[in-house]
Amino acid sequence: MNKDIATPKRTKEILEKHGFSFKKSLGQNFLIDTNILRKIADAGDITKETSAIEIGPGIGALTEQLAKQAKSVTALEIDQRLLPILKETLSPYPHVNVIHQDVLEADLHSLIRDEIGEKEDMVVCANLPYYVTTPILLKLLEEKLPLRAIVVMIQKEVAERIAAKPGTKDYGSLSIACQYYAEAETVLTVPKTVFVPQPNVDSAVLRLRIRQEPPVKVKDEAFFFRLIRGSFRQRRKTLLNNLVQHFDAKENKASVESLCAEAGIDPKRRGETLSMEEFAVLSDTFFAKYG
Ligand code: SAM
């Protein structure tokens, strides 16, 4: 029986056999620690009833651990050079389906419908390419896919921003965008030494448990998210200054002030002090005039 793909020795053998050279531009930092990989899979509460979706299987290190626990694994890999390698490394796992696809271009609803089935217990598990972490996560969340959870290894600093609570230095529009769709928590921090090649930054495993319903109801979601981004335009500025700029209301500062008052929010506060509930009230109040 073969050793796990992710041992340093076997990874080296696989890479050398295929003459594979890493592409930094594709965020290729492969994991060489089976313990960490198992912990990632465990954080997804994967059982034989679970269909796992992986983004960026690389040479199959995480894919293999997912395959040992899951009913099926569907893996999307952008780099054509990895397909013959994956065919070989994952040959013991017939319930793994590797698709050559850029996840950002993928029609994920159709892929789930055609390849997996919408009614399955479904999780995304991945060691994400760091150069596109945020767009990938926002795509997975905003498209409202039928997922139970998303478990991803990402840059530690980004994980902290996503899971941050109001009033902390890391709290911002990304925290709210993600926490609107999911409960976020960091489950593990990971040193650089478990990757080849080693990245410049530390990493963390983030778990997003998808909510059935958002924690706040707003009149218009797109307006809500735009207002939040506007409120964090310049972190050191007050809500008033940021919103005046956001709504291009220099001549009309008093109206921005009175809408804040109507929402019961002091316009001298900074965006980072507002809870999601407060942003929801603010958004609905401003929507009446600026929506
Ligand atoms: N899962 C492997 C592991 O843990 O060792 C590799 C993880 S590596 C950080 C990221 C992987 O994502 C690479 O295999 C890379 O080619 C792939 N990738 C990069 N951009 C992608 C995209 N837009 N869509 C799909 N895969 C992508």
C-alpha cells in the first residue's frame, strides 16, 4: 500500500518523477503534513454521507484525506500540468472526480447539480491559493450554494479579519460580508514549515458554518453591502465623513447626519464600532433616500 501523498518523502518523489515546477502565480504551496490535513478534513465534520468539494487539489494531498472520509470528492484544479499527476496519485480513490477548471469562472450551481446532486450533505474543504482567497470565499458565499460548511486554509491575517468581532482592529467589511452568510471561527493556526515551498506568511484554518437565514433582514442586500464598504472607506474617519463621501453628499451633510440620527446611530462613531444589526438599521434608513 502506498504511503500518504503528503509525506515530505512521497511529495518529493512525485514532484521529481513528473518534473513539476511550482507556479508562484497560482499560489502553489503544497502541504506536507498529514496530521494537519486530517485536522482540516475533521473540521468539516465529513462522514460517508458527505460530498466534499475541493478547490486546488495540487498533487492530491488534501484530496486523499477527504477521500478517506467522504462519500465523494469533486476537485477543481486550474493547472493543466497537475491533471496527469492527480490521475496517478488518486487512482486508489475512484470516488474522486477531478475537473480542470478555474473556480472563479465556474458555474458552481450547475456543477453541483450535474456532478454531485443538490440534496447532498456538502462541504467545501481546501487549502486555498492565497492570491485569490477573498474572491473565492465571496463567490462561494454570495452564490448561496447548498453548502453546510466551508473549511479553508488561508493566510492567518485574512482568517482573523473574517472572524473578527465589532470594536476590534481586524473588524471590517470583509468580516460582515462573511458573517452575514456564515458563523466564522479560526480552528487552527499553521506554521509556514508544513508547506513546500514555504510561503512568507503564517496560515490558519477557517471554518464557516453556513447560516440557514442571515442574522439580519435588510430591504436591499446589495445596498447594505455597498453602505458597509462605504463606512469603512477610510478606517480613521467617522461614519459621517465616510458616508458623506460615499453618497457624494458634500452639499448635503445635514441630511446624512439626520438619517444617522433617525437610525439611532451617532454619526461621530467609526464604522468598526457598529454591529451588523446597527448596519442593517442604517442601511434601511439610508435606502429610503439613496436607494
Ligand atoms: N491542495 C493542495 C495542498 O494542500 O497541498 C494544493 C494547495 S495550493 C495552496 C493551491 C492550489 O490551487 C494549486 O494546486 C493551484 O494550482 C490551484 N489553483 C490556483 N488558482 C486556482 C483557481 N482559480 N481555480 C482552481 N484552482 C486554482
